[in-house]
Amino acid sequence: MKTTHGAIETPFFMPIATRAAVKNLTSDELKELNAQIVLGNTYHLFLQPGTEIIKKAGGLHKFMNWPGPILTDSGGYQVFSLAQWRKIENRGVEFKSEISGQKIVLTPEKAIKIQQDLGSDIIMVLDECTGWPCSKEEAREAVQRTTFWAKRSKAVRLKPLNRNRKSLLFGIVQGSVYQDLRIKSVKEITGIGFDGYALGGLAVGEPISKAEEVIKKTVKGLPADKPRYLMGVGRPEQIIQAVKSGIDMFDCVIPTRNARHGLIYINPKFEYRKPKQILNSNFQNSKQKFYKEIRIINAKYKRDFKPLDAECQCYTCKNFSRAYLRHLFITGEPLGQRLATIHNLAFYLGLMKRLRSGIKQGKF
């Protein structure tokens, strides 16, 4: 997948840099982890520090000192999940800032302009994200509005931050768990034509079995020669199942958020000689996990001087023991969160590397 700031091998996982930073890590540490791309949050960056400051800094890449590609979302999900008050109309979304309480109107055109001012490599159109539970009528209205906004987003012709740069524009498929609405949304969004396509409105509380079914059937309608992005879904077993279904791009707060709470992932113990053992597992079934989770504050790690994962080559595992990390968490030392975050991202990015290797070898 080619962008102005470099090519990305698929499938890939995007660490979340919500406010122009992956929590607890520097850009150099992300590079050492071989992160190919990060995800910035349009909603938060628009509210603080504001696009004018980032634009004057030379764009988001320079502002956060990140040389690789950046994807920014449109802010639609954050308006849905965070805004104190919101009003959704065909013209756009009116909401109150969570910082100042000021009323703000976000239109499809404004969402594009904000992202272009940020200098994003991959821009997401504004969509209407529905939560769960969601009636079919609510989902139908969201599909219609998402299509309407997508057409307006595609029609926008604004000057990018740098004339030599060309951002990719992605459309978003909605429809909640209703398969006929998903198919309708796929036809409408692909009919408009975008550089890539995302599945939105999942991982918002719906039953796992329904999400799995939506992904498998919806992906079939998306162009095979365009990137397919599953937004916000990111447990390791979910990623493997989604890759098997044809998904190329992932983002999720799980590895970094869990790291900050002392939940650490241990590398998968699988070989590509037996891929079906994993790929045929349920979409999310803890009894069939191919990895382990360590709660580092547990007393049993007090005298455990082994690394988190003997197979892992990240900075944390090469230099520190489980006992030391437990000590950091128990005493509230911020270094504990940093070291856990490094390892969890190494786990996720390493998993993606294994999947890419397996695909190249024709293992699944």
C-alpha cells in the first residue's frame, strides 16, 4: 500500500496516537518496534491544540516527529462516543466540545479540510456510527446519511498541506449487524469510488457472533484490489480471523490500554505448519486463545526473574524481568507502563509480521 510517506506491507496494525502521541512512547521507540503507520484522532486534535497550530508546525508528521504514514479518522466515532451533547442532521453533526463546552458543527467537508490541514496520508470520510443496541430503522438512516456524506466528501477539492503530497481517501461501510443494510452500504460506497474501504460500526457492544458474520459477508462485496480496513477491532484472535476473511488494516486501543493496566500479552505459540488450529477457532473464544495474558501485579511474579517472554526481542524483554515490572506497577512507577506498552505493541506488530510471512508462504 503506497503513501506519500512510504509503502506499507499488509496486513498491518496501527498503534493509536490519539493526541499526536502513542501513550508513553516516543516516535523513535515506535520506529524501533517497526511500526509502519500510526493513527491520529481528528476529533481530539481539532479540539486541542487545534489544526492551525499543527499546520503552522508543518503538519502532524513534523509536530510529533513521526516520519512514516499517518491515518486520521474523521471524528465521527468520537462525536458518537464522547460528545456531551450532539445533534445529527444531513448537513453534519453539531456537538459540544468536551473541553470548553462550545458548540461545534462538523460537516463532511470540514472533516476533510481538517485532515488535509493535519497532513494526513490516509483520510477517512465523516460517517454516522451507530451504537448497540441499534434498531434496523436507526441503522437504515445511518447508512443513508453515511452515503450522503461520502458523496460530499468525495466531491471536496481542497488544497493539501503540501502540493507534492496526495492523501488517500477511504469510504466507510455502515449498517450495524443487519446484513441487507451492510450490502446496501457496500454497493453505495463502492459506487462512489474510494482509495480504500473501511468497516465501521463494529466493536460497539454487539454480539461477537454477529460481528464475525458481518465481517465475513461484507468483505466479499469490497473490491479485492483496494485496502480493507476493520475499524476498532483488535483482539489477537479477532485479527487472525479477520485477516483470513480478507481484512488488511487494523487499529485498536487494546494493546496500549491493557499495558497501562498491567495486562501483558505473551507471544503466540503456533507454527504455520498447523494454521488451521488457530484460523478455525471461534471469533473470540477465550478457551481457544493461542496466546497467554499475564496480569503482572499478581503475587506469583514477585520472585519471577524471567523475561516477560523468552521469545520476544523487544527492549523490555531483553533488559527486564517480570519481578521488576511487577515492582514498578506495585509502586506506581510510570516506567512500568512504558515497558509494558513497548512489549504489548511488539507482540501485536510481531503477530502481523508472522501473518504477512504466512501469507507470502501460501500457508493460508
